[in-house]
Amino acid sequence: MKKAIKNTRIITMGLIMVFIMGFTQVALSIDGNQNPVELKAIGNPNKQPLFELKVNNAVPGEFLVKVKDENGDLLYTEKLSGKNVSRTYQLGTNLEEINDVFNVRFEITSVKTHEVFIYNVTRKNHVVQDIIVAKL
């Protein structure tokens, strides 16, 4: 009798632990994989850099996009509205005409939460050509 109660108690505790760990893992993976703003370099058509901006928001919202050069001068600004918005930006700079360093900054600001996402885009000329997109 005591052994049956002990076995039932062990099985019950095991099932409770499985359920708790299962729900915890799902919740952590949902929160950890979502990136609200993404910026990717997708190519150089006509020797001009092309970037894709994705705003991954489940609820419709407004975002302000600012593109600035290395001196902080405003090159472009746009207000995005909606949910899961995607835009492409092609800079009117011919990459062959740039001798040393190309540096552009994308600032994406949520109008509602005032959260700012900053990406610096840098291109340096050397033997190998790199375009680096970094989230700050």
C-alpha cells in the first residue's frame, strides 16, 4: 500500500515537472526569437547599395525612419504605418566613386514607445569588400 502511494506520488511529481518545463520552454522561445526591426544589405544594383528594412510588429503601429550620413546630415526620412512593414532603400551613392569609407546610419523610432533602433552601415575599401550592418 505504501509502495503504491509512493509510486503514484513520484509519477504525479514527474508529470507536473514535465508540464512546467514544457510551457516554460515555449514561452522563452517565443520571446527570444522576435526581433522587432531588421536591416539587411541585399545587394548593389547599378553599383548603388540596396537595403531591406523589416518592422516585425504584431499590432499596427507607426515608426519614423531616418537615414543619416557620416556627418549626421539627414539624407532621408519616412513615417511607416501598419504591421509587418517591409521597405527597400537604395542609396544614390555610386560605390565606385567612394575612395575610403562609406558610412550611413539608419535610425528607426517607434512613435508609440519611443524605442530607437540604430543600425550603422559601413563599407571600407581594401582587398576584400565588406558591407557591415550592425544593430546598436
